[in-house]
Amino acid sequence: MALSEHLQQKLNKKYAPSAMVDITYKGNDISFKTDAEGNPILLFIGRRDQNGTVKGERYARRFKRDEQGLLIKDHWELKGKAT
């Protein structure tokens, strides 16, 4: 499943650095972990269980930077089931 354009816009925002953020989006529970700069890098989409973990799909974000550290490209990659 590819991420929707609207969800990607939400994930392009900056959040608290090195944090786990929990939100709800279109009936799905979403949790994501941010890096030291506040960019979401690990994403879980599905349903939250009694323990607070999300069961569903897991995505990882990849950044491609040039020698000066400027962002060239970034994309979300489906990694499989989140259990």
C-alpha cells in the first residue's frame, strides 16, 4: 500500500526530535518515530491494541543527500507487517 499524498504532507512536517508521536488519520492509528532533526523516519499504520502498540504495516523513510548534506530525495519504503 502506498502512502497517500495527504498523509505524506503530514509526515513532511517537523516534529519533536527523537520522539514517538501518536496520531489518528482517516480511522487508522498512526505512530511514528522521529530522528534528531524532527523528521519522521519510522512509521506504523493500523489499529492500536490494549498495550498501545500499532498492529498493521511498517514503513521506513530513506533520505538521499549529496556531499554537502543537502537533501536530494526521500521516500517511504514498505517494510512489512507491524506486530
